[in-house]
Amino acid sequence: MTSTESIDFNEFNRNLIEEFRANDGVVTGPFADSPLVLVTHTGAKSGIERTTPLVHTRDGDDIVIIASKAGSPAHPHWYLNLLANPEVTVELPGETYRACATALTEGPERERRYHAQSELMPNFAQYQEKTDRLIPVVVLQKI
């Protein structure tokens, strides 16, 4: 059994979200030194609001998140939700606001932002190498 087979990712995310909210964005464990953002989005099919913890970078006032799913061949569900319902709630330490999500699926702006994140977090370069899909970059702009 691999280490990922024993992980309940839904429970892990619930605990991470709870810890983030209780400690103004400070978390322990594998994401202790990572820049986290909580993104609350609406399900594309269900219409149910869900919150997803994600690592991010900043590009000016924008928050940049990567739909890597650790290099999986399929897009993460949160990304598909943002395509269908781009208005989201962003939670950062000390700040919560509404934002509009824009997916970048090609071109120099996608490349620049993906490279910026993989410079800070090299595992993102490895994720792209693991998959045939071009991993989308999502820009969250405050509205």
C-alpha cells in the first residue's frame, strides 16, 4: 500500500480548512510552510458550495492557483466548478473577498504564471512532466 492509499483526502482537507480558519491561515503538517488560500466555489453539477485549500502565488493583486491535481491525467473537480461558476470566495489570512476566476490554458501569460509557481514550488514542474494535459493556471481577481 502506498502512502496516498491510506489518506482520506476529504477528511484531510476538512481538517486543513478548520486549522486555517482557527489560526488565521497558520497550519501545521505538510503545508506548514506553503502559501495557502481557501477557495469556496459552486459545484458545476450539484450547485453545492465547496471549499478547497490550495497553494498559491501572487501576481500583483491577483491570486494564482494551478489545476495540477498532482499531475493526474484529469482536471481537479474544483477547476471544473470554476469553469462553470467563476465567481468564488477567497480566504487569505486576515482577508476574505469575492473574486472572479479566469482560466489560462495556453499562451505566454499561462506560461509565465505557471513558471512563477514552479520556481517557488518545484513539484509543479514535476506535475506537468507527469501528464499529457497542459495544466491550467487560474487567476483570481478581486471583484
